[in-house]
Amino acid sequence: MAWKMGGNRAATLALLFASSLLLLSAANAADLDTESDDFEDGYVEDVQEEPAVIGGDEKLAYESPVIDAKKFHFADHFDDVEESRKRWVLSQAKKDDIAEEISKYDGIWNWESPQRIVWANDLGLVLKSKAKHAAIAAPLRKPFEFKSDKPLVVQYEVTLQEGQECGGSYLKLLSAGKDTEQLKAFNDKTPYTIMFGPDKCGNDVKMHFIFRHVNPINGTITEKHCNKPKNRLEEPFKDKLPHLYQLVVRPDNSFEIRVDHKIINEGSLLTDFKPPVNPPAEIDDPNDHKPESWDEREKIPDPTAHKPEDWDEDAPPQLPDTDAVMPNGWLEDEPDMIFDPTATKPEDWDAEIDGEWEAPLVDNPVCEKAPGCGKWKAPLIPNPNYKGKWRAPMIENPNYQGKWAPRKIPNPDFFEDLKPFQMTPISAVGLELWSMSSDILFDNLIITDDVEVARDFAANSFDIKRRYIDRESDSFVNKVVELAKANPSIWGIGLVAIVALVALTIYCRFGTAKSQDSAAKKAAAEAKKSDDPQPDDEPEAEEESDERAAGDTSKESTPLSASPKKNQKSDLDDNEEESKAAESREPAQTEESNTKTRKRQARKE
């Protein structure tokens, strides 16, 4: 019996294990498909072997990405703290038009490891403080000039280690000029060429890409804001994981924004920004005004129409039904509501303050069984003569002149800039932030003019890091859920596994019970056997009567199943217990057999 129960449990576990293997195999296959798609999209050019794991700490072996100065206008992996500190300049400025106590840029910056350490010696620049203005900047190794043959590529990592409810983690690419020569004075008014990066406050989620365009006629500067992407960017503000942000602006005026190598927004500097780069060639004449006689009415009341003589505007829409009669039993002398006879004036009632007390009104109980109480009124019905207020029908306006609009004149400020890519050169990069979350980590910040260089840099840093984190954090449930979202067909596999589990559970429950019942009957039959001859033609009723008279001791001594114990014994212990149980049953079975034999002998005599 114990072996059968154990066999059923083992079969259940085996099926569960097989189902898990089936789902995980499908997950692995889907991952392979995803990686194959990444190759086709060109997100990661080089596939690198996973780094070795360092013994006890189980941290990935790490080497800082190699920085070839010739390939970068700026690059900092923040691992060399001494060199990085020399590069970055902490702002000592104050914000204008704000209270003195909060005007200082007193946010705290530090070079340190992330809270979730993947590489033992991987460091980042961390904004430690919250609810403080913070600003820090670093000069480019060489200014970036927007030439006609090289794109601008900006790439960096951000980890919102405490999540983000309100605050930004964007970069400012500072414009070359006198205002950016002293980075200690870096503040919110410092001229920048491009602002790029994530920002969130409440439900307002943004991926900033703002560039400052210079009017070629008068030199005025206007901020141009990129249109919002179609999909909201939510996860980076919640999951507390590293995310890679990349902006590519090309000489043909196209741009591309990627998050974790996936394009989330793209378009043209000429057509996908507000306000647009180029103003309209014509504008409304501000001195033009609509003439008083201008008629914009498309239709007017027919001036030749007259109200018919029989049109009664005073007729009511409804009339009392003259054919209606008061129902029998209507109690006209009884009011619908009466004062509650059971109510009493409160003891603290003050007539001078509260006024004269009156009992509250309640439904008149006499009216409950009557069709109604009070004065009877005939019901209202629609008035067949009702026509309402007369209005003349509408006709086309013969004097209609159309919708008035001011005339157009040439725009005196018109210009046409067909190369907005040629922006103000960039001489420094800065972080000028305010956040309600602390411990915002920035890492692997680069500015280059080669997309492939940026991809290689990410392949040797961010890509390895995220693969390790994703593999480490993926539980079985998360894997199945994410896989099901991306591959709806997995639900079919899961359904098959669930049906199989339900079928096995039913079999184990009812099949086991049936086998236990059969075993019990067999044991009872064995208990009835004896060495004395047994008549073959004894009526069943007599045998059942004998069994009731003698007491069915076999059922009491044969358990259907054994309760599972917390500390399970070995098979030898189970066999010893079964032997002892069998020995204890033998006297009872022998006594029962002897009793039945004597009764059958007495009936024969």
C-alpha cells in the first residue's frame, strides 16, 4: 500500500518536473530567437564569452572598457577614481529667482560601487542626496563640432537604485563659449546645445531630447522639443536596474533614441520638433480686422415664412385625462403622511432654541391597503393640439460670405534652415539635476562620432552586466510570465501541462481510493478463511447476518491507508510494522472463524 501511494506521488512529481522542463525549454528557444533577432537588428555586433566567476564572492571578473582617446570626444567609466575626480568639476553656483536657503547646488556626489554589485571593482558616479539641487560638469577631451560627415553619438548608463517618483537623470551638452569656460559656475542658466535623458514626475514620463536652435537672421535661440515617443517609458523608473540610453544625431538631420539598444523614438530635426525649426513663410496680418458687415451665417430663418393662424403657442404639452375615474377604495379624506404617534419629544429639546417640536411624519398605515389617499387627480396625457413655440424654417443665407480670416502677409522673420544638424559646438558635459530619490548612479558615459565605437563600448560593459543580472534574477515564474507576454503560444503549452496535471490528480485521488477499497475487501476475505470446510451454497443474507452478529472485526483491524509521517521510516521499518499488525489480527480472525463454524454446524443439526 505504501509503495502504491509513493508511486502515485512520484508520478505526480515526475510530471511536474517534465512540465517544468517543457516550459523552460520553450523559454530557452524563445530566448535564442530573441538573440537571433538582436543580431539581425545589429544591436550588438560582437558576441563575447561570459566572463569567469570569481570564487567566493561570485562576482564577474571585470576589466574597465578600453578607452582609445582618438575615438572619443569624451569617455569615462568612473573606475579610475583619481583620474575621474580630476576631470569632473563640482558646481559652486546658486540658482537665481529662488529662496536663499535652497538656492545652492549642495547635492552630494560620490564615486562608488552600485548597491547591486556585479563586478567587484566597477564604480560609477552617484548622486547621493535627494531634494537638493546638484550640478557637476566635465570638459570634453576635444570639442564636438557638427560637421557634415560625422554623427553625434551620446551614450550613458543610469541606475535608479531607489526608483524614481519625481526627478531627472538627463545630460546637458554644454555649448562652447565664454559662459562654459568656468565649470564651477555651471547652473540652470548655463547655455547648452542638447539636453538628453529620462525624466519623471508623477505620471508625467519623458525622454528628453531638446536642442537649442540659433536663428540665422537675428541670432535668437529657441528650444526645440522632440515629439514624445509612442510608448511610455515606465520600467527604468521602477525596476532599479541599469539601463543604457543612446542618442544618435546624423548630418542628414535624422535622429534616433535607443534604450537598452531598442529604438523608442526616431525622426527628423526638421519635422518632429515643436516648435518647428523653420517658421512659416506667411503669417496672418495683425492689422487686418473683420468688417462689421461680414456675414458668416450659412443659414438664416426664412424671412417670408409666417406663423399659421391656428398655431397655439400657449397650449400645454399635457392635459388631464377626461376619461379617467377615481379608483374604488380611494381614501380622499385620509392624508398620505401622518405624524408618528409613537414619537416623543426629546428631553433636551429647547423650544426657544430648537423651535416648537413636532413629531416626524410617517406613511399613513391606513393607505397601505388602499389604492391611494388624499385628493385624487386625473393622470396627465399628451395634448394632441400641442405644437410648441413657432419658429421660421431655416434657409440658405444668400449673403453668406464664408468664415472670415485675416489676410496673409510675408513673414518678416522667415528663414529656411535646411541643416539644423549644424548646431553650436559642444565643449563640456554636465549633470544639473533635482530629484526626490537618492543614489542615482551614472556609468560609462561617452561622446563619440562613431556608432560602432559606442556599440563596442556597450558590448564590453553594459551588455555583459545586464546579461548576468537578468540571468541571476530570473525566477521560473518571471521567466514564464515574460515569455508568455512575448510568445502567446506558450499559453497553449501551459494549458496542456495543466490538463495533464489535473488528469493525473484525479487518477491519483480516485484510482488510489479504488485500489485501497479492493485491498480492504481482499483482506476481509482472507480473514474469513479457515481450515474447516465451507458450504458453497450458503445464502448471502445469512452470511451477512452472521457477520453482523459476530461483529466485522476484520474492518477494524485493516487500515485503508497510512497517514504520512513527518519523519519517514525506511522500508525495513514499514515491513516490521506490517508483520506486527498481521500477528495482532490472527487471534481475532481465528475466533471469528470458530464462531461461524459452530453456528453453521448447529443449523445443519
